[in-house]
Amino acid sequence: MRIDIITVVPDLLKSPFESSILKNSIEKGIVNIVIHNLRDYSTNKYKSVDDYQFGGGAGMVLMVEPIDKCISKLKSERNYDEIIYLSPDGEKLNQSTANKFSLLNNIILLCGHYKGIDQRVRDNIITKEVSIGDYVLSGGELAAAILCDSIIRLIPGVIGDETSALTDSFQDNLLSSPIYTRPRDYKGWKVPDVLISGNNNEIDKWRMEKAIEETKKKRPDLN
Ligand code: SAH
């Protein structure tokens, strides 16, 4: 999978891809992340990519032309399945969307900044708008990193034990069951007997019951 990310703050996107699972997925060649500095597509000598709003009002707006130039260049090189704008008023990201995106080959993520981007980009170039939640960030970069993480960990071969991602919260519209590791007894706080019984059927049954119980308790809206 190839993910092109367009940003005015490329530095913000360095560290999320330099550690752990995302780093490994890149090193294994499963994912290719390409960061583009929007300023490289500026059409003026000051390298600016934003301007004042028509009609007045606070906050600068990212201009249509540099964004169009950057995305047109990318589209001339390969086909893209989706061109996604990270936006607080987009479709809210959930596990089902992450699953769908993880099956795509090439996507572009456009990060807004300041007040946002010229509406004509959204009307004519963007194919999907994604929000990571009902709050406003300063820029789309952290949202893009979150979207990438949620997608990449689902691609086969990225997580060592592939079943691990499948048993995470939300995969079956259920939250995860409680998990434990050694020691069996810490200060009298004990691991449930069933988990050390060696009886896999009983363990599966317990996990399912607990997942249903946790979901009812914490997220009754999921059912
Ligand atoms: N004026 C806009 C907010 C702009 S915030 C509004 O009121 O809707 C600046 C940029 O941060 C946005 O262009 C977007 O790319 C990103 N952003 C902010 N909050 C976000 C969220 N919840 N999800 C995804 N992207 C977000």
C-alpha cells in the first residue's frame, strides 16, 4: 500500500513512522509512506500556500492552486483509490472504515492547516473526508498519523501474530475482553482461574462472555 501525505508541516509526520509497528511495516516494504511539502508546489516566490478568506474573518486558508498542482502530479503517476481530506466535519473514523481502507492500494491524505482549505478543493478533488473525532486540532497531520496507524496495523503481515488485530476492540462490534500476564498472583490480585486452566474451549467462552459484558457496560451503543 502506498500512502501520500500532503502537509505544510512535514516535520510533524516524522516520528510516528520512525518507531514500532509503523516503522516495521515500512522496512518490510508492506507500506510506502511519501510525505509532500505543500510549499514545494507554491506558485509564488515567497513559497506561501495560504491567503486571507474572501468575505473577511480570522484565519488563513490553504489555497486551491498548490493543492491541485500537487495532487494532479500524483494522479498523473498512478491511480488513487481515495483522496482523503482530514477534517473535523468529515465522516467519523471507526474500525469498520479502517478495515475498508486497509484493502486499498494507493491513497492520498491531505492535511489542512490554519482555518482549513479552499472549499473548491473539497468540491472538485477530494473523494472522502475523514474526522478523527468531535474536536478541532491545529492541523490534519496528527489526524493523518492516527488514520495511517489504524489502517496499517490491519494489513496482513504487519502485526506478527495476525490474529491479534482481529481480536481487538470493535472488530466484531465488541470491546476486548480483559487481558493478563505473569505473575499469576500479584499482592493477592489474582488472574482468573479459567485463563490458566489450559482448557481452550472454556477460555474462548469466558473471553466472549467478558467481551459482551464489557461492551454492555462501557459501550451499550455498539449493539
Ligand atoms: N475551521 C475548521 C477547522 C480547521 S482546523 C472547522 O471549523 O471545521 C485545521 C485543520 O486541522 C483542518 O483543516 C483539518 O485538516 C485538521 N483537523 C482539525 N480537527 C480535525 C479532526 N477532528 N479530524 C481530522 N482533521 C482535523
